[in-house]
Amino acid sequence: MTSKRRNNIKLVLALLVLTSVLVVTWQVQRNRGTLWRIVSTDCVPAAQSRMTGRCAEVSVDKGVESGYVVFKDRNGPLQYLLMPTKQVAGIEDPFLLTSTSPPYWAEAWRATRWMEVSNGAPIPRDAKSITINSAWGRGQSQLHLHVSCVRADLRSFLRSIPVANSESWTSIPGGWMSHPYEVRKLVAETLDGQDLFKDIAKDHADNMGQQAIAAIATEFEGHNGFWLLRTHLDLSTLWLGSIEGDVQDHSCSVVQSAKPASVAALSARRSYLRATG
């Protein structure tokens, strides 16, 4: 085989590899826009035409810039997504820190009623949770808050550790699921008036894309409230900040029956005890 022919073969192979990479990249980017396409080309136009679209709820009374939709996620029987009707990339989007940003967390909490619609029966308040993944730990390029059931083992773990009663952000010794976490309690019936994006931005405005947040309904000495959790990207342990998987159980086993503490909860409890001496 001549040198020229070998070079031609290498060039063709390189072009094939480049083409494959471009096709995969295009497909990934196209898939990352799925939620925005659902919002912008289905749910909002359907609501504006007073027709039934793919979303369970569409609120655009104050305009598309301030609206939101509630969409039934295909993963899990009771999981829903709360998404803006405005194009917002995710937790890192500067729009979330402006004075005109809608109360997405409050609306996400109200959207837990759709879990009960799908369940066909009331759901205990302390079974409900809301999460948002970091920019690194998500698969879509449209802001979406996961409204779903809390993991029973995490709930048991938080009930067992004193720092979960702190009114300021406090590190959980040993973390949860081997990931770094901070927790604070919030005594409130709902999330009205609570903007967790702005709250986290007080200390992390320069790296909001690395943050991930959760709100888990609970009770403190007879008063309704929430555990608020924060974690962050940690490349040293290959943790991308996909808080959804650490916090939520989309199969909603916590609704089906009372479960004993799992191996994960017991392991996390032991790590906590070791870390606190």
C-alpha cells in the first residue's frame, strides 16, 4: 500500500469519526431541548387556545415571562415537573436572581397536589419533596423542579441527626450517600415567600451552576416545616450534583407502606456518628 493511499484512508477514517462525533453531539443537544419543546410548542400554545395539551397545568395569566407549567414526568407514577413558560436554562440562569423571577419553589410546592391526583388519594405531607439538580447533574436545558416522593431512608436519617434541626446552613457530618450536604430547617406550612435560589446565591452567586437544592416536607415539634438540603459539584469524587437521586424515590414506596430504615440510612447514620466522635 502506497503512502498516499494510507494517508487517504486515515483521512477518511478521521472524517468518519468527526461525523460520528458531530451526529452524537447534535443528538445530545437535541434531546436536552425536549422539555423546552414540550413547554413552548405544546403546553403554552394549547393553553392559549383553550385546548388540552400535554401539561397537567399551565399558568400564563400574568404572561409567558412569569408563567409556569406542571408536567407529568414519565419516570415514576407520581413524579411531576414544574417548569417556567419562559426559556430558563437551569439553576445557573441569571434570571432566577432578578426581582422579576416568579416564585417557582412556592408553585412547585402547590404542584404536589397533582401527586395526589395521580395517586387517587391523599398523600402524607412528609412524603413530599422538591429537588433541582446542578447544571452538571441534569439532562435537560430547561429549568425543571422535580416534584416527587422523598426517600424513606433519607427521611429516617434526617430525623435521627441533631444538625437537621439547625436554623442556619450546617454541614452534615459524613454527608449523605457519600456526598457532601448541608441542611437547615424551615418552619413554614408552604414555600410561599421562600426563594431558595436567592438564598443559596447569598454565598454561591459565582458558582450557582454547581449547586443543587432540595426541600423535604417534615414537622418540627408539632409545626409543619421543611428540611432544606444543599449539595454541590465535587469532581474529586465524580459527584455531579444530581441531588434528585439522593433525595427522591420516584417509585414512591414511602406512600405505599411504612418502610424500616434501609442499609443506606443506617450506613449514613454510622458515618455521622464517626464524624461527630
